[in-house]
Amino acid sequence: MVEDSARVITLVVVDDHPVVRDGLRGMFDSAPDFRVLGEASNGVEGVDLVARLDPDVVLMDLRMPGGGGVAAIAELTGRGARSKVLVLTTYDTDSDTLPAIEAGATGYLLKDAPRDELFSAVRAAADGRTVLSPAVASRLISRVRTPAAQGNESLSGREREVLELVAKGTSNREIAAELFISEATVKTHLTHIFAKLGAKDRAAAVAVGYDRGILG
């Protein structure tokens, strides 16, 4: 019995739908090697909960009112959290998968994944192994093979704000203070901006921004 308890994987579930949270808690609590420590309805609550409970794995949705999953993942990564984040969402578009992986997610699954696949993914995530649903893996491979396509994506409103501040010579710390976000989140936005504009650094991103009429 001691060995069994030593193998129990602890989880925190972050999802804005109570029914989904209840379903996941029931599913994992029915298995002897998992234990759900807590639930949160958005990314901000999730970060606080993870800081308090220190779970092995965080099941993270992406699009949530009051605080999205990508920002939460970036915040946890920036804090050096021990917990591994496994994205569990209904979205598999490039604009969802890539930012989540870049922000530090260990894995990415869709909510239609079978129970056994989800259990295996959580075990793998707890061991630090990357787990991707087939659809997401195909998208990532395609994206890596066609990097030029990255320059065709439009920037989000917040990414435009960050780029405008970068163009003014504002530091990451100053941008964080100006936009009331963490420095880790600023770095995540910059990563997305560089990828979307096909730029290698801040100067190149600003140059491309002016060239494309995003700035000025």
C-alpha cells in the first residue's frame, strides 16, 4: 500500500465550465493512482491554486473569461513552477496550439480524447514527457516545415500594444508595468510577435511592423 500511495499523481483542474470540472474530478478520483487537489475557473485562479497546492500536473483549458490558459502557462513557467501543464481543450488551431506550447505546456490534448488516453497523457506529463494529440502533432510538424507561413498571421490587440511599446524602446519590465501583466507574459507575447512577423529579435520585429503598416 505504501508503494501505491507513492505513485499517486496529484492534479489541479483549470476550466471555466463547472460540468467539465466535475466530470474530470469524478473520472480521476475513480482511479487509485490520481488525486484532484483543487479546481479553478480561470487562469488567474489556476496560477494561485497551483502556487498553494503544488500539484504534479495541471489540466489547463485555454479560452476562459477572467484569465486565459496561455497567460497562465507563461506565468507558471516564469515562476519556475514544478507542476507540468497538460492543455485539455476543444481548440486545435495554430493560434491556440503554438502559443500554449511556446509558453511552456508539456502536452496538448483535445477534450474528445478517450479516458485511457487522457490517463496515459497525465502519467506521461507527470514524468516530464511531451504528449500531443495526433491532430496537434500534425499541425506542429506542418508549421515547422513551413516557417514562412508564420509571417502571415495578424497580431492580436495585446501583441500590437507590446510591439508599439517595443518600438518606443520600452524594456520588458516597463512594458509589464504599463500593461499590468507579468514580465513572463511580456516575453510570451514577444515570442508570438517574433514568430508571426518572422523576426529574430526586437529590432527586426519593429522594422517589419513599420514595413507592414502595423506601426506608424
